[in-house]
Amino acid sequence: MPIKDILVLCDAGEANDYRVETVLLFAKVYQAHVTGVHLVPYPVPVEGGVFPEVIHYTASDQLAKADDIAKILEEKFKAKASELEIPCEWKTIDGVDIRYIIENARYTDIVMVPQGYSRYGEETTQKFDDYLSIHMGRPLIVIPDLKKIFNPPKCIIIAWNESHEAARAVHDALPFLQNAEHIQVVGVSISTDQEKSYMIYCADLRKHLSHHGIDVEVVSLDQSIKGTGGAILESALKYHADLIVMGAYGHSRLKEFLLGGATNHLIKHTTIPLFLSH
């Protein structure tokens, strides 16, 4: 499926401008339309024994600040999109609720979000987990909260274990895989027997991707003390990967335990864009 419609979550964090430019560069390569979405926060209730007029003043002040931030983000988003000649639109939605992202995601091909969402640019941000990728019904790319522009990927790592989620992620990531120059398929094992099985799985995936004209190399990783997520991230950094592709896990506590919480580990710690699908 070609990528023609991208949604990006914009916030007040310091990394937002870099994230927006990253998404627009992706859109330039894939000739896609971009929708910028900003969640305008409701006022934070004032705790303590304060007078009603103080509460009203504080709420009004917060609303004015939120409105000013939304206007600035919209202006910068549209200016950069115009500069790069990317077709775009902007949406502001009242209320910081990730369900709004999920609802809007139904009408796009891929969604790009930060690791953590900032309302007013505060240091303590709202952290995302794998809830988004599990319930959205669309592939998701988590853009690291770094002051860095990430280019469309030329070097990609695929985390593979023959699961439903991993298969979906590879299928959804085909436009990126077909545009990449180097691809590594990794299987993370905890025993010799599991390593043998995973190498068979990875070899089968390599054969499948070859039918799409995609050439990959296969590597076995030892989970060791780093856990599945840590082993994948370490391998991706050594490989100088531009993108990590993996299935998003989170149906149950048991499943997360068995898989080592790899999805949430990478969402929290990755310094490389992370492609997730479920």
C-alpha cells in the first residue's frame, strides 16, 4: 500500500519543529499529504482552598496560553509545509486524550507521534505506551524526542519472531522496505533451540521479501541481560539503522512478560524512529 496520507501529532515540546520537518521530508519522498493535529489541553484544576475568582482567572490564563501555542504551532507547520511544497491541513482538538488521535488515525495511512506529549513545553511530559499502536488500526512511527531531523530510512532493522504482530508490521512497512538500501532481519533468542527456530523463521521472511525485490541479511541476537528490547536497540545502533520495524505487543500482562516488554522498552528508550503495527 503506498503512503499518501500522513498524520503527525504536534505539541509544545522542544523537539516538535524537528519532528514536523522529519514528517514533511517523509511526505516529500512518498508524495503524501500531511495532517497536523494538536490537542488543546483543558485547564488543569487548581487544588487547595482558593476563591472562585482565582480559579476562573487561572483557567482563563491557561486557555489563553493554550490558544496562543496552538496558533504558533499551526503557523510554523503550514509555513514549513509550504516551503517544502507539501499539501497539508491542520486540526486543533480540545482535550488531551489519545482517543482523539485514534479516531483521526482511521482516515490516514500512517501516524507519527513523539515519545512523550508536552502540553505547554513542560519538562514532565505525558508518556505514550503501546496502547496507541494496538488500538489505532494503522501503523505508527514513534519519533524520538530529540532535536534532530530524521531522514526517510535507507537502513532498516526488522525484529522478527513469526508472530501475527510482526507479520503485520512487515507488511505495513513494505513502502519503506522497498525504498531502503540495507535491511537486517534479527531474531532475539534466549536458548540454542529457540535460536535455531528463529533463524528458520528469518530465512523464510528473507525468501518472502525477495519476491518483492527486497534483499535482506539475517542476524541472530542473544537476549542476554539487556532483554529483547535492549538487544534490538543495541543491534540497530551498531547497524546505524534509520528505522526499527517491529510488531506492537500488549494484549495481556502474560504476553508482555513472555516477550520481555520489548515494545514499551523501545518506545521509552529508542533514539531511532520506531515503526509499530499490530
